[in-house]
Amino acid sequence: GQNIDQPTEMTATEGAIVQINCTYQTSGFNGLFWYQQHAGEAPTFLSYNVLDGLEEKGRFSSFLSRSKGYSYLLLKELQMKDSASYLCAVPNSGNTPLVFGKGTRLSVIA
Amino acid sequence: EAGVTQFPSHSVIEKGQTVTLRCDPISGHDNLYWYRRVMGKEIKFLLHFVKESKQDESGMPNNRFLAERTGGTYSTLKVQPAELEDSGVYFCASSPVAHSPLHFGNGTRLTVT
């Protein structure tokens, strides 16, 4: 089965950089997803990593190390609207259904 | 392109009653998923349809939950009879192919009293 661990809460200052870590244990590996979820809204897709390394997409970047079972989401130039939960998820081994971590609630303060 | 839509957005029912949740996926998405988030816990997988067929229903908690996907279009999730522990937010998601990013609906917040 899967075991996904990420910090419960983080606080960062507007304009700063924050790194949200995720560790996972899976019986197989089919990539790792990051989703953003604002309170009361649907989770929205941020990034997908299947190979080791850093994927940059604007202010958001995601890193993966398959050998370490580790990923992080890096948010730069934080804005107040970035306050949300960030969910790390991996597909079930050999099939599609995503298994989610509990999410990291990020609060951006002025 | 219209997103995934779910109805109702909120439902409050008494223990023992029946509730039916509906999900309309993005048109053309063969894969449809139901997930649930109980307060304070992670989003958990319930089941997966490919077109009208149940691909994986390993996450369904018990036989009080029944999901259907008529004609491979919209899907319904019925809870009968509802119990207190069924309270939570039920998300539907769809994707065009397996292993592609999921598009989530806004969820149905179910409260069983």
C-alpha cells in the first residue's frame, strides 16, 4: 500500500519562498502529483513528476527523488492567494486511483 | 470547456435516510472517480469507473454505498441508509485517460445528523 507524509501546517510571509515536503512509500511508482485546494473548493492540479529532478512552472516548482521517496513543492514570491492546502498524491501501484496525503495547510501572512 | 459538476453542493439528512449524489464529468472523459474527505483526514478513494464499468471499487466502505454510471456519462452515488460516520465531502473527478491529472468537482458536503 501507500504511505504519504507531509507537514500539517506551514506559515510563510508574503513575497517569501516556501518549500512543502512530501515523503512517500509505494509498492510501485507511477509518478507523483501536487494539487492545490482552497477552502471549500475543488483540488486543482499543480504538477506531475515521474522522473527525478526539478520541474519549474512559473512561481511553482516541484522536485522528485525516486530513490529517496521524496518530493517537494517550492512556491516563490508568495502571494496571499497562495494560502491553501497543498496535497501530495501518488497513483495506486499499477493503476490510476490516486492516494492522497493529508495535505499541508499553508498560511501566507503580510 | 465545462468542468466537473456535482449536485447538490450541500446535503443535510438524518441518520437512516437516503441521499443520492450526482456527478457530471467533463464531456469525453471516460474515467470517473469518487473520493471522500472526512473532517481532519485525507481525501480517500472510493471507486473508479471507466465508461460505464466499475474498474475499481476497493475503496467503497460498505454495501450501504451504491455507485452507478448510466451510459458512461454522469454518475450517481447513493448512500442508504446513511450513518453519522458518512458525513464528509464527496468529490468526483474525471480524466480522459489513466494516469492523467484529475479534474475535480467542487464536492458535495454531506452532513448526517
